Amino acid sequence: MLDICNLHATVGSKPILNGLTLHVPAGEVHAIMGPNGAGKSTLAYVLAGRPGYEVTEGTVTFSPLPAREGPGVGSSATASMANPELRSAPTPNPSLAGRGMNLLSLDPHQRAAAGLFLGFQYPVEIPGISYLQFLRESLNSQRRSRGEAELSGAEFIKLARTQAALLGMDAEMLKRPVNVGFSGGEKKRAEMVQMGIMNPRFAVLDETDSGLDIDALKAVGAGINRIMRAPDKGVLLITHYQRLLDYVEPDKVHVLAAGRIVRSGGPELARELEREGYAEAAA
């Protein structure tokens, strides 16, 4: 679903990624762990298309699969279109199903419309714009780019309330400016609400566990599993610590050091890293 081959990237002319290769199949959750400065956040930003991060070599191929449940899928099409809780899912395009696209050639908004989602380590505040307004405009912008009908205000409010309730978040908070005055845990819950509304094909989550207490960590972990655990989706979960992986068990764990994947293994590798540290485990 996501194929990264020999990826090199620089930030301000400084090399950060140095030949990174990684394959994440559909239906799997892969975790990337590594010390500070290894290039984990740089990888996330390169995949999302953040300005200032220059790819100097390598390829990234994104092959989103069609949603199994959503408008236009088999016998569920009519019910899906009538149910705003399902209508956020991207409409499958049979001509593109499973076909690889050059992710690096797309603008950030095109990557998002194709089904890529980036979760930030530090979600930004946007004064003056309510979360509901931000989310509705984001969702309908993506739907327009895919040739889909926009959700009405009533349909969107119902969808947002449903997703907020599933994350244990008071929907009234979504009337406030984006992340303004939110605690760290509230910001991460709100980001999971956003992910539930957008219903992406592939999520890159950059240290989603950062700054979370145990209750928020459980809620966020449950949100990731509910939204992204599916045969037609994939997750790249970037983290420093084992604790999130207790709630979102990965299929594979990779160690990133000096801009390259230096070791890969199963979930037990994360426990080894927690026990022995990166220097010993990656040696």
C-alpha cells in the first residue's frame, strides 16, 4: 500500500533521510521507533509534502485500495449514501483501485484527497476558526476533489457528534477555535475525531502518544484501532515508547537510526527496545 524506496531527504541542505526503504502492506500497522534526531518526524513530513523538506533521491508509491464500505460499493451503496456516518469514506474509483501513484509528485492537498492523513506530534492552534468549520470545509474540499457530493450542515454535525462521542469527547468543544485552550490530551482526542471524520486510507501518526496521560492514551489507542484497523487501510505509527503499542499492537516494528531503517521485527522488538535501549537493540 505504501512503498518507500531508497528515500533521501534534506532540511535546510542538511541530510536527514539517507536511503530509507520501507513497505507497509494494506491491512497492517507498522511502528517506527528510534532515538531523537533519527529522522522520524522528517519522514512523516516528507510523506505529507510539508514545504522545506526536499527529496533528493528515491521514490514513494502510494496504492490506496477502495473502501470496502462506502458510497458506490456493492449492495451497501444506497445505505451508505443515506448514512452520513459512512459518507466520509472516499468513493472507490475502479480505474485506480490498487494502482500505485507517485506520492512525491502530488501537492499536500492532493495527497490528503487520495487518502493520506498526517497526525501531528504537536497539533497546531488556529485562532478564529471553529473546529467544526475547519473539519467541514476540509472534508467537503476532499469530497469535491473526488467528484463526490458535499455533506450538508445537518449531515456533517451528525457525523461530527458521532465521532466525538466514540472518542469520549464533548462535541461542544468542537465549536471552539481549533485547538485553542485545549489540553494535550484534548488536542489528540480532537485529532482522532478529525481522522474518524476524514476516514483516510493510510494514516501517518507522528508521536500521537506524546503528552498523553493513561486515560487519554487508552482513548487514542482505541480510536486508532476503530478507525484504521481494516483490510483496506494502513498505518505508520511513529513513537518513542512501547506504551502506545500496548493498545495498538503493530504487525511490524522498525528501528530508524541516522535516517535509515537499521532493524525490523515483530511486536517483541518494541519490548526489547524498551528494555535495552536503541544503541543495544540496533547494534
